[in-house]
Amino acid sequence: MDNLSEKQNVFLLLGSNLGERLQILQSACAMIEDRVGFIQSASSVYETAPWGVLDQPVFLNQALSVSTALMPEEVLRIILEIEHELGRVRYERWGARVIDIDMLYYGDLVMDSARLTVPHPRLHERRFVLAPLHEIAPDFMHPLLSKTTKQLLYECPDPGEVEKIS
């Protein structure tokens, strides 16, 4: 990033497996557009198998491409705030949740700090991330792996079921 005042394209993944899942995703989208930036594209909603902790309800997931003038740490602060406002409580890693909002990419930035790692360090291992992301950004190049979303999805070892529902 040469000029930090320029707008960046941030890719987010929304997930919910508790409560009124679709309504929660819609509320999260509205809050993201209000606080983070213009949603340039949104994938379909996918029903996906849980990952990590398997004994929990299935998820709804959706990928977003958002144009933002905010710095990565500020985007993180806001998405954590949105999660909290929508009722997210962190009990168990990879456990059931009302809402989860992950930052997958922030432009082509590579960053690893105590609070934030971009690109998301495990996105290439997760079919539930790659399938919706592929719908909106098949040719986006992972800045560390030098592979497109399409290539990452094709090579993904995750056997988890992912089904487009809308």
C-alpha cells in the first residue's frame, strides 16, 4: 500500500449457526455497510458443515467484498463491535456462534501482529471460506501463496459440505 488514504478492498466472511441465521447475516451486512464501507459484492449464502468442533449446528456463510478507507486495525475493531452488538459470546474456539466476521484479505496487505493476521492464516484450508469467496473473487491472488481463489478451492483438502442456498 503506497498511499494509506486510498480505499482498499477488504474481503470478509460472515458465519452464523445460532438463532435466526439469515436475519443475523443480513443485519451484519447492513452494519458493515454503515460502518466499514460500501459492499461491492456479496456472495450467495451457503449452508456449510461445522469446522473444528463438529458437534454443533450447520452454519450459514457469506463472503463480502467491501471498499473501505479504514485501516486494517480499525476494520477489525468495528467488526468485533458488530459481533458483540449482534450477541456474539466467545465460549469455545470454533464453537457455535450467533455471528462470526472474519477478515480474509485487506487488499494485498501481508500483516502479522498480536491482534490481526492478514491474509487469514487458515483460509486456504477451509472449503466454507473458499466456496463463497470463489463466487465473488475467483481470480483474486493470495499474496503469500501466489494462487488464485479458484486454485485454492480446487486444491482445498477440507471435505466439509458446502451448499449454495440462495
